[in-house]
Amino acid sequence: MPPYEPQIVRLEFTSAFEMIDFVQVVSDHVTRLAGLDEDAQYWVGIAIRESVINAIRHGNASDPGKRVFVEFETANGAGASDLTICVRDQGSGFDFCALPDPLSPENLLRTSGRGIFLIRCFMDEVELRCLPAGGLEIRMLKRVPPNGTAGGPARA
């Protein structure tokens, strides 16, 4: 059997919220092809939407002159495959270690501040890093077990 070639899909677009639906269509297609079940596709889609919204709103400050980059990559390993999604903006970055805890009592009623928390809940691995040339990159990994299911929180 020939070695598996990773599948890579790259998107680049302006900081416009209208692009989120396009990213969602691509995300749905890629997660399905990667072998995620419907529940996992849903939760990974939420994580991707949150990361793109953060890149547009917080990273690029909704500046249409700045770009958002999204990369999907599938790779096979021993008995399972991985789906890695990287979302990068062109903003100035931020101290993600200083993010307030969205579950602390003083933050429970806030209308924002839960995006990265949710992303961490829905993905198997999450890494945030400020890039030397500017911008922030969030790298998210979802493992796809051989039976095609990859848990996630239960939906109501």
C-alpha cells in the first residue's frame, strides 16, 4: 500500500464576517471526509467558527485590509487519523495566559469571553502562539479513531 499523502486545504480571506459561512461549508466537507461522525463534525465546526470569529473581531479588529488564514490538514497514523486546523490572523496578538476564567462568578453573565474555552472543550489539543512577524495562530487537533467516531460534548 502506498504511503498516505496528507490532504491540505488552505483558505485566505479578508476580515469580513460574511466569510464565516464559507469557512463553515469547507469545514463541514473536510470533517466529513476526515471520517468524523455527525456529532464530532458539529463540535469541530463550532470550534472553527469561534476561532475565525476571534481572528476577525479581536485579532484583525475587523480591518478589511487584514487577512485571515485557515488551513485544514488530515494525516493518518497508527490506527487513527488526525485533523489539524490552524487559524491565523494579522493582528498584534495578546497574552492568552491572562484570559479571564469564563466560569468564575464575575464572568458568568458576560456576553463574550468563552470562545477559547469552548475551543479547548471541543478539540483534543489546542495550541495558541504569537507569531514573530505578528498575528496569532491557533492550532487545533481532533483525533479521528478508526471507527469514525470522535466524541464531543452531548448535544441536547
